[in-house]
Amino acid sequence: MSLSIKLPATTSHLNYLNHHAKTNTSTSTSNIRTKPIYTSNPLIITTSRSRKMSLEHGSTSSSSNSYGAPFIKSSLIEPDGGALVDLVVPESQRASKILEAEALPKVKLTKIDVEWVHVISEGWASPLRGFMREDEYLQSLHFNALRLKENGSLVNMSLPIVLAIDDETKEGIGNSSNVGLVAPNGDCIAILRSIEIYKHNKEERIARTWGTTAAGLPYVEESITPAGNWLIGGDLEVLKPIKYNDGLDNYRLSPKQLREEFDRREADAVFAFQLRNPVHNGHALLMNDTRKRLLEMGYKNPILLLHPLGGFTKADDVPLNVRMEQHSKVLEDGVLDPETTIVAIFPSPMHYAGPTEVQWHAKARINAGANFYIVGRDPAGMGHPTEKRDLYDPDHGKKVLSMAPGLEKLNILPFRVAAYDTSENKMAFFDPSRAKDFLFISGTKMRAYAKSGENPPDGFMCPNGWKVLVKYYESLQAEESPQQPAVLSA
Amino acid sequence: MSLSIKLPATTSHLNYLNHHAKTNTSTSTSNIRTKPIYTSNPLIITTSRSRKMSLEHGSTSSSSNSYGAPFIKSSLIEPDGGALVDLVVPESQRASKILEAEALPKVKLTKIDVEWVHVISEGWASPLRGFMREDEYLQSLHFNALRLKENGSLVNMSLPIVLAIDDETKEGIGNSSNVGLVAPNGDCIAILRSIEIYKHNKEERIARTWGTTAAGLPYVEESITPAGNWLIGGDLEVLKPIKYNDGLDNYRLSPKQLREEFDRREADAVFAFQLRNPVHNGHALLMNDTRKRLLEMGYKNPILLLHPLGGFTKADDVPLNVRMEQHSKVLEDGVLDPETTIVAIFPSPMHYAGPTEVQWHAKARINAGANFYIVGRDPAGMGHPTEKRDLYDPDHGKKVLSMAPGLEKLNILPFRVAAYDTSENKMAFFDPSRAKDFLFISGTKMRAYAKSGENPPDGFMCPNGWKVLVKYYESLQAEESPQQPAVLSA
């Protein structure tokens, strides 16, 4: 679905931020810092309101470093279920598992299925250890939460993470209790063990996940309607780390890697920003404002996780490679501070399921170690596919998120709406007392500007970031023009 | 919607059981009893696995009787939120509240709205104190549970209990923070205070509640499609107890009355059976078997709450008055033991929302004091309105119920499927090893028998109970015949 426009090689820019941060080895211990710091004794001072960090010696979340001094393990916030799931087979066992997998009945995966294998294998969905069996599926569908067998507590799990198979595949599996999972390129990438096959009631799944069954939901059309009438759950073993070889794999940091990076930077707060669109100055205002608020709250080193979604997106969203290039310009132009920002890719596919999906977006970031989550207007929303209205009430996402079972430990930071303030020619928080001064620039409007070659108002987006988009839309028009005249949409 | 067939007066039969139980004043203290017992010091011995009863003096759940001896308050199981909600205005305040209500903007209620006023006012939906405001509505829709503000714990709440109003009514309310609720007969029956008006997204409500948006869902067609585009929530005050004056009000025991009755009978376990259909011997087998199992578990006096649903049902369900007469025959014929059975009406309307609704059915019975809940095949299910299949997977109801947040304290008793055993000419638990011996007699089939005057196989239902149904279907055919020939449906 996503367009793969080849852009001039700019991935070197993309590496700017993270590389820069990684090579900084300053040992300053000043409390107010402008640079990331690496110390040989990375004692993390946590002041999160949401979770009492155990600083006692000998607690389960601490161990000793080589000097015998107390050493606090990476975590501003515990992963769901207490431990990060990692389902990638250790290298030493790889060869034998590959042999085993080859002898098993096979299940062919779609591109989106592979994205889910990736997501599950790295623990974004912790404590989930594979595609959902029916009891997990039902809990997800009805309660948006899973009950832990160990202690009866609830963790959030709002989207069914399931694998569909058709009748023929089911028949081929027969009585086997394990299957091999085969990527679209023919590679057997994983084993699913102790499988359970159950009915895939698509109508019910769609209705309960999206709150509508209207035709035209992107994920449904791409991944559910064409899928089989059975779901297969089980425990996943991934034969080697999932890679995409698209020049962006170095941005695909796993939750474990992100936690390590937050520790290395001695973050005392991590605030995650989920996005699937280019960053404009309204987004930046909000991220910078959040940082300011966290500093005012007493945090010394809040780190922003700028976390674009990297899996399936709908056809008219800006593709990942373009977005990544745009994001790197935003950092290069200094709109966001590279010293306190980590850019990484969140490998999940997009559902456009509004209040249901935003919980997934937040929950996955808990597992990646973020203890603050920014939520704005209509998160994971889109227009209704058949009616002229938003599919979801724009306020429901933040309301649902703030009440969701299993997300109590996460600090939710509701978004103040930013818009273009024509009186000051910059993006600013919307002030209802002078509403007429503000211009809301929608994605559609932005696209229309870019397509027409017209610039958006000054201060809407940093110039180099804007250029990336213009270039992208030009390339798109060049591709489209043989088929259709370049009509400007409003 | 429900047919109001006037039957020969048989309500005297209906009073048999409960009256009989109430007038028994035996003071026997034998542990194994066959008769209900009333003692002057009703100390309840609770052995429920699901909840530790506080027997200590001075605990919040105990008080002293007039003799100063410890007196344990009624409850085998705590109401959700810890206290049973009772929203009926005390008689002393009634006159002034009625005066106040008359001066308020008015909201006209439908028959189903009044059923909900009834349900809420008596505490079936405890801790809910009125029609849902948006935060409660969203939690219900997304999580099937409400978080208690007091302590953060979750109580089950799977159905949105909401009141819809149209644009005109909304306009009429203006800035008033309270409204009067007016029954279809013109009586102002309640005040809704500190109101909140929010959007009624019918499509989303239907999709998330039923898991389908297919046309033909009975509750949707009766109560949602014709309703307004706004929901109004607030705190309810009911001006006097809701009565229907249909000769069945004495069966409409409130949760408080039921708890008192369980105490009076010194029940040490109460198992609730929700139904909306006539009782056949398969149901009876299962209820009697449940009692046997509870006795084997060590309970000394398990009481059955036979609890037919009394609110809205779909047009082809047997109406309440006929069902109540049929139930009374089942008790008179000794198929169920009147000594250990309480028959009462559950005033809720029926949603036919399967796994979502069965949680409501169970949760409401917690509030009524039942600590065991029987759940069978496809609870609250029906055929798909537009496809030739069950709307819900017949096993999902019991699975969802057993995992539902807020129902942990309730003992779920899954139903073994009963069918007509042709080798023994009686209803028996289905034995898959000799499946061909068993005959499944569906509601449709039963209706066909009754309509044709043919008897079902011996032992399917007690003869006097069956006669009630035959009489009902005959009256129905007599009514129908002018319009259409009496065709036998299969």
C-alpha cells in the first residue's frame, strides 16, 4: 500500500541525531544539562510520579556493577508483566530451530503479519508471547486488557494481535501442534508453538475494534477482509531479528535498545510522541512545551522519544522514508533539540482505530520505557470512510486513554491544540478568546500546498522539512500525471 | 413490542412459592434442611469461596440487633462499590421533590427508558447512580468496566445504560442542570441532576455493544435507531417506586428485598438462573444438578434464584405473564423445589447482546446477592439478523464471563448442555459418545409443537407447564388467523 518513492540518498542526515548522542562521552554531573551524558556509574535518579523506583540494595530491580556499588537496572517504568518479552532465538540455537521449522507445516505471512511478528518478538506487546489464542483475543476485544495468570492484575491490550489462516492452511496443519511462519519472500522466519486454531469472526472483530463496519477502513481492507476465516494463536519463536533492508533498520530500536539508550542518557523522564505524519511547528511547540513542563515538575533530564510509526499506513499518508527524512530536517534545523531527543521507528502497523488504537500506542511505549505519553486531538483517527465526519469524537482518544485499565502507571499528557496564529505568524496554542486569529492547517490542506508548490504560512514548518514534502509530492504528481490531471484538492 | 395476551387469571398460582416461603416460621436449626427457616437471630453462616465474610464484631458490615448481640448484615457477596444504590426518594421528601420536578425542563421517556429508571433506582447497576455520563459511557463501551473513584478498583459494567434525547429536547433543557423525567403515561417519575449532555454516536455504540451493525437487532430497532442524537447523563432521584400494575409487581423484588429474603432463608449460597424462555426439564436438570453440586461442595442451604427477565423482549419471545405462569406450574409440578427456590422478576430490558450482555446479567445478580451464576450455551444470544448463523459463538458467553473484569468475586458455573435423550425419554446432559440418541429441541421447534397442538416428547417439559404454552400459542394463532393462515414454521 505505501508508496515507495526513491529519494536522493539523505539517510546520512537521519543518523545525525542518534549517532551524535551515542558518541558523546562527557562526564559532567551538573543537574541542568544541555548535553547527553555518559558516566561510568550510570545510577539513574528516578522521580517519576507514576512509579516508585526501588533504590534499595538487593531489590529485584537492582544489581551490582563490577565495582560492587548499587546499580539500578534500566527502567523508568516496568514493562507490562514485569519483564520485557524477547522471542528471538539465541544465535547458538538458530541452526537447529531452522531445521526444525523447515519440517513443520507452514503458514504464509503477509507483510503486515511480518510486522506483527517483529512487534511481538521484541516485546512491544509484553507480556504477549505470540499471536493471541482465543482467551487473549476475547479479552482484548471485550475488555481492552489481559489478565495476568500470575497475579490476576490487568495489563492493557486493546488491539487483537492475531494471525489469520484460510481453510486450506488449516487443513495442511492437521494435528500438528507447531507451525513454521513463512515471510512473503519465502523465508521461514519463525515457529509458532502449541497452536490453537479458532474462528475468525471478521464482522465482530471489526465492529468491536473500530466501532463501525463501514467499508473503506484501511487496515480492514488490507489485512482482514482478504484474510482467512480462522485465527491461529501460539507461542512465537523468531529465528532471527526482523530486518527490512530499506536503509532505516538502524532506526528500528527495540524496546530493550531504547531502554538501554534512556539509561545511557540518564533520562529521569521519557516522553513519547507517536506520529505517522510530518512534524510541523505545532507538534514541535507541544513537544518543547512538554519538556518545559517536565523540567518545571522537577525532572532534570527529560528525553523525548520521537517515535514515528513504521508499519502499514494508508495510501495517502506520507511514506516512512519521506517522513524520516523530514524528521531529520526538523532536528537539523534545531526545531527539536537533538541533545534531548531520540528518533526511532515504532514497527507496528497502523489500524486507524482511534480510542482503541491509542491505547496500543501508549502501552507499547510503556514497554519501551517511556513513562510519559503525549496524546492529542483525535489520536489514530481518520475521517469516517463513508460519512462526512470524523470517525471518532476527537476528544474520546484522550478520555479513553486516561481511563484505560493497565495504563495507570503511565503519565498521560493531554495535548493542547496548536494552530497557526496569524497575529504572530507562528504556531501557537489555540486561544479560544481570539479564535479568528487562528488557522487550522489540516493534512489535506498541507498536501494541497505542497502539491501546488505554494508555501504554507511562515512558521508553519521549518523550511528544510517543508522542502522534503514538496519534493515528495512533486515526485508523486510526476507519477500520477499520466493517469490523471493534477487537480488541487481543497 | 411484547404481545399482551390476556390469560385467564392464574396469578394466584404465581404467588404459591414465595408466599409459602414467607409464611414459614420454623425455627429448626438443623444443618440439612428441606424447608425455609426463619429464626429470630438470623446469623448467616457464609462459606462462599468467593468472599470472606466479616464475622467480627464492630466491622463495617455488622451492626447490633435490639438485643445487643452481633448481627451480620445480609450479604453472601458485596454489592459492587460496597453499598447497594437506592435512589427512591424517601416518602417524607416526595411531595417537595415532585413540586421541584414539575418546574424543571422535561425529558420524555420510552417504556424501555422507564425500565432502566427502575433498574438504576433499585441498585441492580450499583454503583451507578443514574444514567451514564460520558466517562462512564466510554468505560462501559471500551472496557466493560467502571473504575471506582474511591479506590481505583474496577466493577463490571458491560452495557451502556444511557438516556437518549433529541435536538428539540436538548434545546428545551438549555442551561438547566436538572431535568424531570416523564413516563409515557405523562407522570413525572424522576429527577436527573447535574446533567451532562454528549453526543450519541449510534453506529459506534451499536458496533461496540453487539459486535455487528446489521439491521434487525431487536433492542437497536426498538430503542436506539428511533432515539435522539444526544445522550443525557446525571444523578437519578426516583420520585416513587416503579410499578407496572400488571399483576406481577409482587414478583419484582428489588436487590434489597432479595438480599433480605436470602437472609431470612439463611441461604449459605445463592445461585442465579437468568432466563427469558419457558423452563423445560433440561433447565430444571441443570438447576437441580447445580444444587446437588453445591451441597457436595459443603454448602448446607443453597437457594436457587429463578430470575426471569421482565423488561423488553423481542416480539417472538414468550411474554412475561405467560412465562411467569409457566414457571409457577414448573414449581407446582415439583420439577423445581419451591422450598429452595425463589422466583422473582429481573426488571432489565433484553439487549440480545451475547457475551457483552451476559456480563450485565451476572453483575446485576451480584448486586441482588447471588454468589453463584449459572451460564449456559450462547447466553443472551440470538440468530444473526441477516445471516444464517448464530450471532455469537455459543461458547464465547461463558468464556468472556469467566474472564470479565469486576466479576472475580462471582462463582461462574458453566452449564453442561442438556438435550432430550431418546434412549431414556428424558432430558439429560448431552453425552457426545452417543450423540445420535440426543434430540435438541430449539425454541423454534417448541413453538412449532405448541402451535400445531402436537406434544413434545415425554419428559421434555412438565405437562402443566406445557399446557400454558399451548394455550398461549393458540391465543396467538387466533389473533393472527385473520391476517395470515396458520402456517407451521419448522
